[in-house]
Amino acid sequence: MTKTAPDSGRREFLRQVASTAVLGAGLAGCSSPAVNSAERKAVQFQHGVASGDPLQDRVILWTRVTPAPETANVEHMVYWQVATDAAMQLVVAQGSHTTSAAQDYTVKIDAAGLLPGHVYYYQFASDGVRSVVGRTKTLPRADVHQVRLAVFSCSNYPAGYFNVYADAARQNDIDVALHIGDYIYEYESTGYASSNAAALGRVSEPRELLLQLEDYRRRYAQYRSDPDLQALHAVLPFITVWDDHEFADDTWRDGAAAHEARKHGPFALRKQAAMTAYHEWLPIRVPDPASPQKIYRSFDFGTVLSLHMLDTRLVGRDQQLLMSSYYDSRRQFDVEKFRHDVASPRRQMLGSEQMVWLEQQVQKSEARWQVLGQQVLMARMEYPLAIAMGQCSCTDYAALKLRSGREPAALGKREQGWLAAAVTLPCYMDSWDGYQNDREQVFGMMQRHRKNMVVLAGDTHNAWASDLHDAQGRQIGVEFATASVTSPGMEGLYRDRDPDDVAAMMVDLIAPLYYAQTSKRGYMIITASHEQVRCDWRFVDTVMQREFTAATERSLRTLPGPGNRRIEECARS
């Protein structure tokens, strides 16, 4: 495995971005006076720069000023410029913006008047101090031939270094970074995946569980202090959606599994605090400022793909079902009632308004591919009944299948019954498996409008690829799911087993599953053209130290048209 080296021009730009030197002069053409380097700076740009939500003629630009203590309670004027060169000499747009403690000193500019498919550079200045230069790109014209997306999920600061971001920042020819949820985690400093945090120098701040607006702001500030995340933001525009950990574990519309109202206060207040901090710290354009909870939106990359960013978490989701509630007093599981409830039309994942919006977007799109950027697995991840009921483990069931082929007479009656049972059940109710009617509605709209669908997912910390079939078994599309940036995967559940054997076991047990990687941290690179959509899974060898190597370990693709729309092999690039 080898590190990917950027071209010399991009390498130099990354070197400049990584530099933490504060430049003395203000932006050219701005009336911000120079500051003597010996003087105390009124502000600093400690959290870098970012861009996001590109359109053909505009892009969101983001930064944050960190004021000196004596200027913490005053407003700060921030100047911005957009140029066609990294030296910031050929300026095409500029302006100023006032920020203060009311928005946590963050700055968001919707820079308009740009050209389609162009690379631009941008910079901020305040009180004579300049930020690093950022690089961004607008959406292309209709005649674009190829689109490349880098897809990330589940970046837990105390769980390890952001080497995945560092590797992605070195890549060439990526158009946009997609972060499809769990950009931060809300746990206290001794919470999930924190056992190595002190040794790594990555103990969560604040130390307490995030509940108030200031708590979420401090956590975003800590994440955005990371140099690898800053580097990636500085070279690529981001398109993001939230998942549960930007709020609380297993969030739904009116609550969360990890939120206790008597202990933590009203969930509505916590949700508002988390949402406010998200909009302050992420370079996202709100489609409707009057309804900041509605972040579903679409991006058209010419006639190659339409990207529909969905909110499967907050705006419409009903509370998750609990399998434990389907056991009677004799500890018998009511399979029929369970299957009826998970498929009930009353259970919603997206909500009716978002579902109508999605169909409108899909119907009017002229792109070859309809790509859903969203949080949780859409594929059917159903296990044999004996596993779902906890009667045997995945390992024991897989071994039992092998024994049945070699020595069937040696199987006991109970074991024979496990293998003979034709029923499979979903076990993870937080995914689309727990909202099956909404999943069928999405499949139905793709069928009605004869669209080629690719679903992107995260959430589980593991990499997956699955064929998507509707309830009648018809092939609808494919799903590519990314591994996590740092959060641990299934390796912790199978410490004594070869990870490749565990992945092979998952593929064997789950019918639609084509590929699994259950022990490594990484991301996906999606390359779309009119001819195919290709997914390259890229993994780093460690997140426990700064030095790492990275490699593309698997590549799969799908082809358009009703006779295709399924996963197939392709050669490595």
C-alpha cells in the first residue's frame, strides 16, 4: 500500500493551506489596516476555511474568527474575496460581513455571480489578519462527462486521527466531498470509543454530554481545529446532511433513544441547540430560512447525475420499533405482528412532505443517475430467524451451514429446524429496514419514472455493497455504503476471527449483500459517467498514529438501464 501523492501544483496549494502562519496585511482592495506582527492580534482564523453547497453560479463560503479576550463582546467586520488564482490576484467577487457572539463568530457567505464548472479560490480577512486560501468548485454545465464524489461518515474525534480526511485531501480530480452524517459525536469525554483518547491527545471537549447550544459549539470548534479536517475543507466544497450524533444517539422526530427528558430537559430545546450549531459551523445553504430543520435539497451535476440529499433522521422519522416489545409473557416472539408493523404505511422515515419533494425532483431530473445521499442503510439486512431471535450467533449459524453440507446426519433436530426456517427478519430498526413502506415508496417512484438509482449510505462504520430489490423481488438499483472515518466497526465483536472471514460470513448470511469490509476505516470515491457509476473503497491502515498508508482495496460498479442496475465487478483503477 502506498500513499497517494498529489501533483506538484496541488501539493504546493496543500502546503500553503497547512501553514498556520498569520499574514499581516489585509486583503488587497479591502480597507483593513495592516497589523504589526509584534502587536496582539484582535482576531485569529483558528478553524480554517470551508466551502459548500455549490451550484452553477454560487457557493457557500465559511470561516470563523476567534477574537482576543478583550474583543470577545464586540462585532467583527470580516472581508472576503473570490479569485480565479491561488495568489488571489484575479478577484471576481468580494464583500464584507459582520459577525459576533450571536452566531459564535462564524461567517457564511453565499458568493454568487460565478461561472459553472470553474475552480475558484477564496480568502477572508479581519482586523488586518488574513485566513489561509481555500479552493472550491462550482457545479458543471450540462455537457460534463464525469463526476467524482468522496463520501464520508462517522468521524468520532476521540476514536482516532482523521487520516481518512488527510488521504482524501491529497486526491486529484474529486469534485465534491459528501459527508452523510455523524460529523461530530455528542457523547461525554468518557463515552463511546474514548479508551485511547487521552493517549492520542483527543479527549472530547466539553467533557460533559452535549445538551446546550454552547456545548455543541465547543464540540464543533474542537473538531474543526483538526488539521486534516481543515485541509479537506480547504480544498473541496462539502455537501452535508446530519445523522443522529449531531443531536443524540438514535434521534427521531420528537426524541432520541439516548435522551431522558427528566434528566436532560425537553428534547425540543436540545434539538434546537444542536441544529443551530450545525448551521453555524457547516457550509450549508438552508433551502428555507424559515424552516432550518428542512435540509433536504438537490444538486445537478449536468446530465450525469442528480444528487438528492435526504434527511432520514429528523424532519419526518417516527420513533424506532423495539424488537423486545414483540415478545409475549411466555417469551414467544410474534413474527407476524412484527412484520406487519415494520411494513405499516403509518410508519414514516422521510415524512410525507419530503417524499413528495423527492418524487418531484426525480421526475423532473434529466440526469442519467439519481443518487440519494443519505444516512442509513436502505438495503435489506435481514438475518435467518434463529439469529434474529438470538437462538444462535452468526458464527454458529455459519458453522452449522457448513456442517449440514458435510455431515447432515450429525445435526440435531433443533439445528435442522434453524436451517429449515425460511423466515428472515431485520434486526436493526434504525435503518430503512424499520420503515419498509417508505422504502417501497422510494423504489416505486424510481420504477414509475424509469430511473437509474444509486443509494449512498453510512452510519454502521462498516463498508457494504448491496443490490436493492423491492418487495416483489424486482431489481431497483444498488447501494454503496462507506466505512467510518474513525468510529470502530465490527472488529470489536469478532476479536478472535479473521476480518475477511467475518466479512465473508456476512455476505453469506444476508441475501442482497454483495460485499462487506467490517474492520477498516475509510471512505468511498464515486465516479459517475453516462456509462456507469463506479465505487472505489479506500481504506487507511491505522487511525491510532499520524503516519499511515492508504489504498483502494475494492472497486465495484453498476450500469444503467432496466436490464442492469445491479452490482458487478470492475477492474481497479
